[in-house]
Amino acid sequence: MKKFDLGMLVATLGVNSRMAFDTSFRVFVTTSLQRYEACDWGTLSNEDKAQSEYAVEHDERIMGQYECSGQPKIWIITEPNRSTTTVLFPEEY
């Protein structure tokens, strides 16, 4: 059962550009999104994971952070109104 809506799913230019030519990165992003939708917040600190859990129930911003050997770290952020979920590199924030 889905705990929250992703809204419109978007990626920043950097993420989108890399997905266009890097199949393994595209798989990493897809897997990370599946984890995120299942409320697995990845490699966030315990405090930040608790904040994302709280955010799901209280319509606040939700965030996950994902890392995989050989891939750049990505963040996934859902807006409080659940209109948009963005996949981005931390340096694009």
C-alpha cells in the first residue's frame, strides 16, 4: 500500500543527462525511487529518517538519500503538497 503520492516525477538536468547515457545509473535511480516509495530513506542519518517518517504523516517535505558503489549520490525530495518529487544530485540543491 502506498503511503504518500509522488506527484509529478521530475529529474534535474544533471540527473536526466546522466540517465540518458548511463544504463547502470538509470537502474540505480529506478531502484532508489522504488525504495523511496516504500519509505526506505536510504543512507540518511537516523534523525533525518525519523523526520521523513514524520513528514509522510504530516504533509511536510519528504527526503531520501541514496548511494551505490560507482554511482554518484542522489537525493529524492517530495514537496509538502505532494505535487512534485524531484531526483537530484546534492550539489544541484
